[in-house]
Amino acid sequence: MTRQQRVFEVVRTSLAILIALTIALVIVLVVSDDPGDALGKFLLGPLDSFRHFGNVIELMIPLTFTGIAISVMFTAGQFNLGAEGGFFIGAIAAAFVAINFSLPPVIHPIVAILFGSLVGSLFCGIPAILKVKWGSSELVSSLMFNYIAFFFGLFLINYYMRDANAGAMVSYLFKPTAILPKLVPRTRISVGILVAIALVVVAWLFMQRTRWGYRIKLTGANAKFSRYSGIDTNSVVIYSQVIGGMIAGMGGSIELLGMYTRFSWQNLPGYGWDGVIVAILARNNPLFVPIAAFFLAYLRIGADIMSRYSDVPNEFVALIQGTIIILIAASSFLAKYRHKLVFKEATRKPVTGGEA
Amino acid sequence: MDELLRMEGITKVYPNGIVANKNVDFSVRAGEIHGLVGENGAGKSTLMKILFGLNQAEEGRITLEGKEIRVDSPYAAIGHGIGMVHQHFMLVPSLTAAENLVMGLEPRKGLYLDLQAAIRTTEELGKKYNLIVDPRAAVRDLSVGIKQRLEILKALHRGAKILILDEPTAVLTPQETEELFSQLKLLREQGNTIVFISHKLNEIKELCDRVTIMRSGTVQGTFDVASVDEKDISRLMVGRDVILEVQKGPARPAGAVLKVRGLTVLDRFKKRAVDGVSFSVRRGEILGVAGVEGNGQGELVEAITGLGSFSSGTIAVDGESVAGMSIRRIRDAGVCHVPEDRMTYGCAAALGVEANLMSCNHDSPEYTGPVFLKGKAIRANSRRLVEEYAIKCSSPEQEVGMLSGGNIQKVVVAREFSSGPSLIVADQPTRGIDVGATEFIRSRLVELRDEGAAVLLVSADLNEVMELSDSLIVMYGGRIRAYVPDAKAVSEEELGLYMLGLKNQTPEEIARVVHD
Amino acid sequence: MNQVFSLIFAPEFGYSVLRVTTPIMFATLGALISDKAGVMNIALEGIMLISALTGVVFSALTGSSGVGLLAAVLAGGLAGLFLAYCALKLKTDIILSGIALNLMASGGTVFALFLIAGDKGISSSLASKVLPKLTIPGISSIPVLGTMLSGHNVLTYVAFLMVAATFVFLYRTPLGLRIRAVGENPNAAASVGIGVTKIQYLALTLSGMMAGFGGAYMSMGYVSWFSKNMTAGRGFIAMAAEAMGGATPLGSMLTSLLFGFFDALSNTLQLMKIPSEFVNMLPYAATVIGLVLYTVQKTRKERLARESAGAAPAVTGATAGKKE
């Protein structure tokens, strides 16, 4: 990307966010009896206390994981939406280790997270294998697998890990050795954030500086060219999704062991879908993922605070999210402006002819 | 005769920055067959797509019978009586001929489609213009010639008075071409105007009244066909007074690198696209493959490079059979490949120049350690290649899609030629690119030959295949029809006869190319 | 096991298959129409949610289930139009547009529900109406068949009529011809002056309306309320059903019935001692297995065709999958 294009992309992204926020503003104005207060809570709520800001950072962690998972798969041109199920089933796997194994402190969470990652990678690998072997659409099968992961996970919790003494349908308490220590007092920010930061760096290095990452980019950009170049594109299709699933599973494990003392999710947490937004905002670049994750987490927490203290429900964030996806991924959004730039430059250069 | 249509000052820039038409003027008289010639990439098709409303020009105007018209869609073009027969047929394979014919102008019976009326129309129109097509056949079952007929009928059915034909003969057999010409002449007699795009000068001479010559996106002139000869046209087309000459010494061929024996390749329709072909390419020689496009050259190249499969016969590189080998291993065996379609196979337009240059060798120890790529070595190599191949780019990170066609092709050849190949398969290596890049690529091919590489050159450009090759084979209908050991010793006319299947060498003469 | 069989072979089971097939069938027809026009509608899931809520709200407002249905179908059409606008005008990848629309629908319906009904989970505070059930005079008195076929919600019958209507529309009308042409070769369609974008707008709108029927059925027939994310992946199942049905109306109907069968089975098995989570998994697992079996036999058929023509199996590796 040339510098000019980079500036253009930044302008485009900012404008898309601005439009989405304007829509949010209009919704709040229409819906709320006290729009000023609601908006204040929405936009500034996350900053009004240490705890609220902590919430933003807490939420940023899972979004970073799924954002990177989706980035890797999208870069390979694979529309695998299994990050949602991978996150969930990874968490279940980690819960299993956290409840049933007796291990020394540092080792215990590591084993749990590794197991969660493994299960996540297997989970996202299945649609990949079905695609390579028989051409089944990874999009449709990964969507189905999300539901399968959900019900299967609940089954495991309910029949093998359920704490009958607890009132709700929750698992036994995790062994204290398995729980990730908190990093920042008075918040739930665990050492998981360090793993997330490390992952950002590793994922960036992997995509930018290793041959495997290069092959993912090449295959996603033009699979025929990649094959022509002698790259085994089938294996790229598979390992990109296995890695994506691994990261999603790792994210689920860390979320669970960092934030909770027992498994209590009754729904798919939705972080897989959020990962799509994060990946689009970050242009599939791991280095930008934390920024995008922070932005989305900020919106979410702002909306939560607003819905707690005013009359506007927090689900309206979904409308903002949708708008952002559509505008940023819209190739014709501001495209005229870009074409004009190209046209101006091209007519200045000597005629070189071209494909007629 | 009166002027019917005029295009003035047409300029078209594609989003990737390629200027396909620059300030083009073009005019057509009523009732003539007007030839539009130029090399691949000269801008002929673009100009006609603008006339037909498929592309929008940045600048310029179009007038029909003196009145300015706006053609912003094919629909508008049809409304003005302009019809087009595209190189790639605009037909829907699963629908019948009649359904294709009436598509967009469907006869109705109440709310429903009146299929019987569609069939009647097809039959009646066919009789009127002597373009007979079976209305009930599904288009996917029709031969190429019949499909083209149906395309012409479609345009006429829509009331086209001006008919644009985009290289209609490229896909036809000689008999079909002949038939087409007599049908076109009949259409002219009935008062229609035809724009005939071609790069075959003999066809222009035979069929057209006037001819407009394009080069590099500009018009070189319009002439009465009777007043110019083929050499004049060719000079304006290629832009030089002499036929291009490649500076090269005589070839010193040594042992065979590539041995192809009895190769048969079936295409998607289970037809024998390549039919029992045997030949060798020797170290230090350029073997040209001449032929009209679509006579098995593409399938041959795909079989050798591993992109496609083959059903029988053998292919060996340096004595090792490539059957069952991955593309990776074929490349490791010393084969490189300049693909015919550089945007589909030759590059990733959205990635940078460097990323495109390293696709084939990024995993060699020179460029990658056990984990990380060696950024410095890669950067040094891409800088070297950019310089050596004079690739005009703002930086090695610039997107390849933003470069001109010639520079994109230089990226492709820089990558392929720098791999130290023992066999170079070059498929249309200079198609649609500027003269500078063309000359550069041709002289690199000669250099590599002199360094001992074997070169298989496939080209539809007769000039190129005759001048650049040391020896030649001619393909027609999936078979080798002739072998010319010294490319200098054959005339264009004679090659033309082989290419069109009008003449064949004896099997013994052809077998000389096996070099056993 | 015997208990399972006795449940399945009871006429009530047949009735419940048709009952649960209805929304899937509407959505599958929606997937079919957009697919024929060459545009992939992955927003069926979200559109059904929007329509389900719209139906409830409007029927509660007007006290008429008919108005509710009309509003639901219109809302579905508008959502399809919105998807078309994003994909065709703004040129956002249609899958991403669909994901965005699904997100907006899943959050937006809860948002709207809270504003209207004051609850984030269920619409029970709204006095919404249910579409009538039809007793078919001749059939209802036949012993087994009557139980299975009669007394369904009116939309169940509409769903089956829609299969026929979709067939006639796609294969016997000028517009259907154009839709098929646009999906198979958009350049060809454009070259004869058919507005490709216009046809795709129309197809996505119709596709949305079909999903709208499905959504209306969910909240005004299947149950009598709207609840959060009540479609539970039926829109996605529909995409698989459409692919498996070979992109034909009849095939779509049969595969919808197949998935309906598993859906009904899972409902029936709830009554037994099988873990309910396993049972809930059934329709999704069946879909994925069905999809794989379908693609397996498709690739095998292609391979057989190649071999019978005398060609050896591909000598080199298969092509890599990019999204088609």
C-alpha cells in the first residue's frame, strides 16, 4: 500500500465510524426522554470510573482473540464463521481441565488453555477439511457447527460438570490452581491480557514474517496464482482455519479462566461475530486488532452503562456495528474520489496501452 | 456514402490506471463493413465496449446520424440500433437457443412466457438471414460456429442496424469463417452496417470496405481497404517500417530437456484438446508453437507445467516424468512458466511487487530461515529484480494491480526467469504490453537461451513466433501439423496454411521434432 | 427404541413434521430465488427475526393477524432490499452485508422489543394475534392422513403452494427467465439490455419476502409470541437445504422436509430420556451431514463422468477452494 492509499483508508474508516455514531445519536435522540444524559453515559461512561474503564479492557481481551482468529481465516479467503463455536467449545474444554485435573498453579491454566486451543483448532478444522475434500461450503458448515458446539458443550456441562448444589445450570467451581491471576487490582483484568498482547505480536510476525503467513496472504489474494507458484493451497486452506480455531479456542479458555470461577454461559457469547467487525475494522492486520477491539469494547461498555442508567437498551449497539461493517467493507464508499485520483495520475503518464 | 456514426475524443482509463483509449476518433458509414484492427491491447475492444455501453468513457462524445447520443448501457445501445457479438459469447448455457434469442424481449402469453412464439421467431429470423439454428437445443450443446450465429441473430432480432463483431473468426474453423463471411456480406446487402474487429489482415482485405487502425490506445488512421496493402496496415499497427527483428545469434541446440511423447489432453467437454502430440525442446533453442488460439496450445502448456492434468502419453523434464508430480516439484525440476493470463495465474493484483516476486522461491534457504523469512535478502533480491527488469513502480510495496500491463508482465518474467530455469514455458509472453517491455522480454528470452535454457514459446503473434523462435511447430486441431527446423526458412503464407489446417506435413517430417 | 418408532409412525408426528418444516421451507425458497439470480442471501436468519417481530407488533396494534402477516412480509421485502442496496449499490461483499444485517436484526429486534413491549426476552405483554388454522373438509375426515394434513396453520399450506408458485415463476415467466439468465451468465443478460442489478434487487427483495412469510409463521403460527433469536439458525439451515436440493424448487421442498423431519424428531425425542442437548443438536448435525453427503456424491458423479469419458483421474492436485 502506498502512503496515499493508507491515508485514504484512514479517512474512509473514520468517516464510516462517524456516520455510524451519527446514526446512534439519532436513535438515542428519538428514543430517549433525556437524550443528553443518555448520550453522555454512552460516550463518556467508560471513562467515568476506574471500574468502567477496566470493563472496557476486560472486554477487549476476547475481542482481540476472535478478531485475530477471523483475520487469519479471512486473509486466506476463507469465510469460516466458526470462531463463535470455537470460542465456546474451547472454553468448555478449558473448564473440563480446570475442574477435573489437579495440577500445580502455573501449569494448570497453561494445560487448560492448551487443551482449549486444541479443541478450538479441531473444531474450525472440520469445515476446512470438508471443503478441501468435497467442496462443501465452509460458510454453511461452520454455521451449523456453531450450533452443534453450543448444544454439545451444554450437554457436557450438564451431564459431566454440573454442580447440583448451585441453583442455576452451572459447572462446579474451577480448582483455584486453574484460575488466571488478576493483573490489575479492583478489575477482572487477568494475566490473559499479556497472552493477548503476545498473540498480537506473534500473529503479526507469523503473517508478515514467515512463509506460512505469506502463503495465507497469497492464497487469499489469488488462489490460482498461489497454486501456479507451487504452493499447496489445500494445506493453506486447512491450516489457516486450524490456526483461526486455535486462537478462538485459546480466547475462550482465557476468557473463562480469567473472568469466571465456574462455567455459567447459557448462550453463545457472540464474540465470534464481533470478531468479524474487529477484523474488518483492522483490515485483517493483527497489529490493528487491539485498536479495533478497544473501540468496539468501548462502544459496548458505553452502551451497557447507558442502558443501566437511562432508558435506552444497550442492544442498539448492534445497529452501529452493522453500519460500520457495511460502510467499511463497501468498496464503492468514496470510490469515486479514489478513481479520480487514479485517473489524474494516469493521464499524466505516457500511454502504455493495456488489456483491451 | 453517408456517415452514420461518429465517436469523437474518446478517452478511457481503467480503475487500475491503464489508459485504454486516448482521444480516439472513429467514424462509420452506412452500409459498409468497417474493419477495426490493432494488436492485442491496442484498445479496439475497449472502444467498442464504450460504443455498446459496457464501458463508460471518461471523455468524448458519440453521434448517430448527426445527433449526439448517450450510451450508458447495452440497453441504450440496442435502443439506438447498435448490437454487439462478443468474443466470449453472451449466452446462457442451460437455456435453449430460442430462450436465449428472446431473452430481454420475451414474448408473453398473459403472465407467462410464450415459448412457442420464441421458437417461431428463431426459425423465421434464421431463414431470413440464412442463419439457421435449432431453436430447441440447449445452448451448451451447440458448436462454436452455431453459437456465434445465434449471437448475430440475437443482435438482429433486437433491431440492430450496426453490428459490432469482436474478433469473430478467432474461434472458428476455416469453413465456418468462410460461411460467416458470406453471411456478413448478405447482411451488408440487406443494408446493415458492420464493424469487424480483427487482427488478421487477410480477412480485412477480403471482407471490409474501410479499415481503422489502432495502436496503443490511439487511432493511426482510417483508409479505404482498396487503397492500402497489408504491409501498410501492418506498419501502422505495429508502428515500424520493418517487421520486428530480434537480435540473436544462431542457436546451438544440445540435448533435449523436455520430451513430450504421445500426449493427449481432454478438455472440459471430453474433447481431445491435445491429440497424440510428440516433440522435444533442446537446451539452447527456442521452439516456437504457432497456431490460431484454441488449437490445444493452452492445454499443452497446462499439462507440462502441472496446472492441468493429461490422460495419456508422457512428459519428461531432464529424463524425469512429471506425471503425478506436484507443481512445486515440477518447478524444482527447473521448469518456469510465463502464463498466458497474467492477471489470473501470473500475479496477485492486490499484493505488492515484492510479494509477487517471491511467490515461487520464498521457501528456499536463501530467503527463509527455519521460522522467519529473511527480510533483507528478500528486499535485496526484489530491488535487484526491479532494477534489472526495469519495473516501473513507486516502491517494492506498490500493489501490482496499480502497474501498467507491461510492468505487470515484467514482474511475472522477472520472477520466472530469475529461478535459474532449464526449461522456460512462455505462453503469450508479450501479449498486450508496450513495445519497450516487449523488446525487453524477447531479448531476455534469447539471453537465457544462450545461457543454455530450453525455451518453449507459445504465441498467437505470428511476428513474434517467427522472429524469436529458432525452430517452429504449428498446432491445429490439437495436433502438430508441421515442424520447421529453421524458423527463418518459412514464409508467413506457408505458416498460415498450416495454421488454418489447409496443409499438413507428412508424419515423417513432423517426427523430426522428436530428436531421438 | 420401540418407543421412538411408535412416536415417529404416529400420525401426530407427520403433522409436526409439516408444522416445523414450514418456516424452513419458506426460507429455503428465499435462498433459492436469490441463488438463482446469483446473489447469496445469508441474511435469511436475520430477516426472519425482523419479520417475526414486525408481525407480532402489527397484529397487536391492529388486532388483525392478516395485517400482521402483511407487515411481516413487507418488512422482509424491505430487509431484502436493504441487503441488495448494501451489496449492489455500496458494493459491500454480500456475505459481509448479510452478516451485518443478521447482527443488526438480532440486536435490533431486542432493542425494538424493549421499546415496544418493555421486555428484552419475549413479547408476551403484547396482545398479538395468531394466523388461523385451516381444516380441510375432505381430508380431515380420513383417519391417518386427516390428522397429518388437516388443521395446519394457513401458512403451512401457503408454503407448499409457494413451492409450485416459485417453480412457475422461475421457469414459466419472462421474469423467471431473466433471473436464471442473470444468475448463470450476468454478462449475457446485460448484453441484451436486462438490468442485472435490477433483477438482483428484485430477487433479493422477493427472497426477503419469502423469509418474511417464514418469520411471520414463527411468531404467529408456530408459537404466538416473539422471543429473542427465536429463529435459532433456521435461516442458515435453509441455505444448506437449498444447496442440497440442487437449487430446484422441488429439491428444496424435499430437503426442507428432511430437515423438518429431524427438527420434529428432536421435538419428539424431548419427551424421552435422551439428553435434550443431544436432541437439540439433531437438526444441525443432520444438515451438516446432509450437506456433506450431497457434495460427496456430487464430486463422485463428476469424477465418474470424467473417467467414463476415458480420462485418467487428475494427475496433479486439486484446485484450491476460494469462495465461488
